Amino acid sequence: MPSWPSSAYDRLPGTRGAGSGQAARRSGRRMQLTIRPYQPGDLSELRALHGVSQWSPTVDRAAVQQGDELGADTLQRVVAVDEGRLVGYGYVARSAWHPSGWFQSEVLVVPGRRRQGAGAALTQQCLALAQELGATSLTTWTNGRMPEFEAFASRRGFHAVQRFVTMTLQVSEADDALLARLVARASGEGVRLFSFAETGNTPEARRRLYELNRRLAPLLPGNGDEFPTFSEYEREILDAEWFWAEGQLIAATADRWIGLVGLGFYEDGRALQHEFTAVAPAMQGRGVAQALKAWSVQKAKEWGVSVVRTGNDASNAPIIAVNRRLGYDLVPGVVKLRRLVGRGS
């Protein structure tokens, strides 16, 4: 486990914003910022921070769970506190199936406390933790609709390696007749649609979902060949608190699973996020992705969701075309950034 620098619990009066040279102030006083390790008692405030940060963390699923099942050497968390209130949070993590030096990190700050030094202090601490953990590279993500976030990361040595677009559909405006036609067309071609919940979560079904993900994940732009072992997949995904079996929508022909959409709820159930959409190469161009996407919108209506969002690599023209046909609007999305850590930096 990495050791905390002696300053980890120091109070930082008037923490400076990046390059501002001016003491951070709030309500006419100097902000008294404490940077310290995450504690279990921070959970409720951390969940609230996730809710108001205008950002859904990409890697940090464990942040909103009770226990740290990943272990201290895999997930390190740090918080910024002002007068006893949590105003910022950062983490450094490594997925078990990634090479030993590949780490990820994100920093979140309460909107009303930004530009007051908390983000800079948290980022500095996360970089120090990453180096102690043996990281050789550090990946992060920023909101493409807020270019100042990318500029903040760039000033700290990160550079963009992949850009995404965010596509949003107002469920009430979806074309019900079109959705029904797309689903019916796939059914007429022998494609069966069902959720993972319908499989009963049996050992065989769990293995099949793993194999489907393992085959399809490398097809997505920007993904490498790294993938968890089955035991890692069970522990970190299937058995995770956030996993939602009803939101795993599967396409099959005969007894072969050939396509998958992964869905997640956000904003207290008001928004549905497409986390993953992929179809086996042999079945691409035959309407399977359209049927899965259309069915997911039908399910969103059934669940009373008002908005469906999805993020796509900006170069992935085929899936962007599918989304546009279904009525999705396009706006800038996530920017993936990376920097070297340690001697290579």
C-alpha cells in the first residue's frame, strides 16, 4: 500500500487555483482546504457529489458502493474537505486485467467550489499516488461540453487520445411505429431479443454473457485486446452492486448470442445510459444493432424514463447513423486523455 505524504492531512489555507496566484475565496473568507484519504463515512457525501457534478465517472464504479472490494493497492481515493464538508474527490485505480503500469484517475469538484484550488490539489495528490503505485501511464476523461476541463488536464501533462460524441433522445419524442418496425424486422429474420434477467442468472448464462462481452468488446473503437478473466468479470461486474441484469439486452439467432446492449440508470432513474452496443461481425449490416437500440427505447418507455443517452467514438459513423435514425441529437461528449507517469514523464 502506498504511503501518504506527510502533507496528506495538512490544511492548505487559501489554496491557489491553477496559475491564478490568488487565494481561493468563498463567501468572503479564505477556503480552508484539507486533502485526506477517503473514509467510509464519506460515502453519503460522495454519492451526493456524483449527483451534482454533471459527470458520470467512467471507471470508479466502486466509489458509490459500501465496501472497497478492489483492495487498497488497486483503488486509492482522496477527498478535499472544507469546514467538514466534502467539496471534491479523486481516485486512482487499475483494472486487474490491464498491464501493471496502466492506471486510471478522475477528479470531481462540487460546481460551486471550482476554480478555488480543490481540483488542482486533488490532481497533484492523485499523480503522487499513481507514481507510488508504480503507474507508467495515467488515463482520465473530461466532459467535452466543458473545454475548460480539457484545458485543465492539458496544463497537467495530459493529451487527448480519443474523442466521443454524446447522443441524446427524448423518449417522448421517439417514433413508436419505427421502433416497432425495426424490432419486428429482426424477429422476422430469426433474431430473438431478451434480457439477461430472463436467463435466471444461471452459471451457464453468466459464462455466456462473459464470452459475448469478451468477443464484442475489442470491436469498439479505442478498445484493446485486454479483457478480464471470468473470475475477475464475475467479481467486478456480475456481482457488483451496480450491475443490472434487466439492462443487459441480448440478441440471439437459434442458440448463438450475437449482440448486446448494456444499459444503466442515472439521475435517480430519470435517465438511461447506453454503456455498450456491439454486434458480432458476421451479423453486422442486418439490422441487429437497430433492433437492439429500438428495443432499448421501447424498454425506456416501459420503465418511465424520460431521456436516453449514449456515447460513441466520433469516428464510429455506422452506430452514429443508427442513433440519428432513431431520433438522437448529437453534442460533444467525453474526451479521453492520457499522460506518462514516473521516469517517462
